[in-house]
Amino acid sequence: MFKRDALTDLENWASSKYRKPLILRGARQVGKTTVVNEFGKEFENYLYVNLEHSEANKLFDSSLPLPILMDMFYVYCNKSKKEGRTLLFIDEIQNSPKAVARLRYFYEDLPEVFVIAAGSLLESLIDVHVSFPVGRVEYMALRPCSFSEFMGAIGEEALRDLIKKAELPDAFHDRVIALFNIYTLIGGMPEVVRNYAFDGDIVSLNRVYETMLEGYRDDVEKYAKGGVLSDVIRYILTEGWAFAGQSITLGSFAGSPYKAREVGEAFRTLAKTLLLELVYPTTSASVPLVSDLKRSPKLLWLDTGLVNYAAGLQKEIFGASDITDAWRGMIAEQVVGQELLALSNKVSQRRHFWMRGKVGSSAEVDFVYLYDSKIIPVEVKSGHNAKLRSIHSFMDEAPHEWAVRVWSGNYSVDEVKTSKGKSFHLINIPFYYVGSLEIILSKHIKSSAN
């Protein structure tokens, strides 16, 4: 077990005086159970209750008062109650609607008990078969390992700490870029990261990828009970990986015979499982940040390692000295999008890109990031500043003077002027600094305001 950043998030949740039962959400295989089991070591009493087991399920289905039910959980877990804090982890909670309903009573009647719930298929069942008590629970998302967590797993804690503070000396740049390329290749699924950290064998990871992909495909009947929806979901889980980082059309997606309505429903179902996200553009360079759902979205999957394996890209990524040159730059967009999503543990977190609203314009910025009421353009591209035409188009419309370019080069700031004469600051950050974007923007934007 290597330390996940989510442990710090869980500690912050536990220390809050406004704490409510926590619903931990995330795709299968992102390590929800492992993280909570590790967190449970910080409690004098840790009760793990898996509702796939009939005994546990029947306990929740009983009409026992909550204090007595808690005593029964100690019996179920074969543990004696000790003085100190108690953490109750209800795993696979989607198997018991009564367990879901009882979460509100933990909040109201036993606030001293720390309660976390999770489920491998929870995401696809929420708002369909499962309804959580509004205002009585809170949510946290767990995602694949970020590059920072990968660095910790492979024992590069000192470099990781410098990266987090955006203070890495240029002398270490080539070394860390090489490590980021490995991370881009293998991805951040915890089992993959753990196995690579243990023996450094990339080839053996294919067995892990295949097992994960088969597991996702086997879940299709649980997401949708037969019919066309099941067929479309299965098709997306087979063919859709090759479209990571690309704008897609829903009708006849990936050469399929399926209609836009059928494909859209399948994508929305998979988005609930947090396996993927359809990222929609905004056409405004100023707040509020609003998605334009009439335009084509980009497809981003949960993990770059799974994309590389499923789409047959591993050899191309492995041989690339600059990932912006690999697979037409799509894998670079996928991994940057993955790192941007990892900046937040909010379930509601969404990514956006920018398209110029003018008819006939092809200007498009890979991502935009909301910071301090400013929409910051984030372009993933190498090359000279003059070629960043889309950022120039964005900055001509933006009410501020800040833009970000992600590349394989060194960290620097350029003073740039658009063809219309507007001056702006272009912050060039290496790929490994995407996870430090908040700190970098704070350093520059707040210091300039002072």
C-alpha cells in the first residue's frame, strides 16, 4: 500500500465539526475499499460491513434500533468495542435500500459514529434504484492515482515535494519528464501503479489492464438490463478507447449503426460510473463558465494506461520522446485532462474546453480552468508562441492577461502580444506541473495584483 492523497481528504472530513456520513464515489478498481481500510487504521474501532454478505444485509433489513444495530456490527465483525473513535465502513451499499435510508439516522441519532459508504456499481444506480437522503450525507470522488501519487509510490518523495511547490530545479527536468512519460504510458490505476513500483515490469501490466477491461464489460448488464442500451454500452467499451481526447459525434459513433439518442444514453450511463466524461466546450472567455451542449463534446476516459492498452497505443507512446508528438497529441490531452480532474475530489467536477463562438471559426483551446473568477486557457502544445493561434484568439476576448501552455519544455513565463495588439503573460509549464496548477497561478496572478 502506498499513500493516496485521499487519505488526507478523509482526515479533513473526519476532523470537520459539520461532518456527515460520507458517500465515496469512483469507478471500479480505483481503490475505494483499500483507501478506507487504510484510513480505518487511525480509529480505535473499525467496522467493515460488506453488504454483498447476506448476514450484513439482513442486519440492515431488520428493525433493530440504531444503537443496538451498532452493537450487532461488532458481533458481525467479531470485534470488542474499545474506548475511542468508531469508523463504520458500509461497502457495496447499493445492495440494501434500507442501509441507504438509514444513513440519515446515523447523522441525526449517532453523530459520534464516523460512517463511510461505497459501492462498486453505485454510480450507475444513483437516482435510478438508489436515492440518498438529501442534506444528510456528503460526497467525495476517488479517481486514479495522479502523477504526484505515482511519484510517491515509486519512492521519489523528495522530487514529488519539489513538484508540489513548483520549485523543481531545471537540473531535474529531464529525469522527471521521463518519469511523467512512464506515468502517461502505464496510467494511474492503483493496482498498475503498485505492480510497477514493485518490479518495474511494464509488459506484465497488460494482464492487469485486460482483467480490468473485462470487469467493466461484464458489468454491462448491471448498468442496463438488456436491449439496445446494453449493446451500445458494450460497443463503446470495446471501440471507444481509440477516441480519447477527440471530439466525437454521437450518431453512428465509431462507425456503429446506433442513433445519436441511443449513443447519448449509453454515454450518460457510463459517465455516471465515472469511467468517462463527455467534455463540452464553452464559447465565452469570461465567467460564468457554461457548457454549450449543442456542440460536439470531447471524449476523455478515466485512465491513460487503459486507453493505451485498449487502443493499441503502447508501442507508440513508449517510443515517444515528447508525448505531444505521439498519437496526434491526443494522449497528451488525455493525460492533462486526467491531471486537471485530479485537482479536485468533488463529484461534480467537470472539465471544459473553449471554442470560438464566431461562425466559421476553427479556434479551439484544449482546456479552460476556472481560477479566481477567471477562465484560464490551457493549451497542450509544443512549438513557438506565435503558433498558439487559438490562445491568441481566446486572449483577445478575455478580460485578463493570463494563459497556460503545457509542454515538455522547462517552466517559464513569456510576454506575448496578439495580432490585435493585446499583451498577455504565457505561463509555460512542463507536464509534471499540471498537478501544481493552482499554486503556479496563485504565485503569478496574486503576486501581480499586489
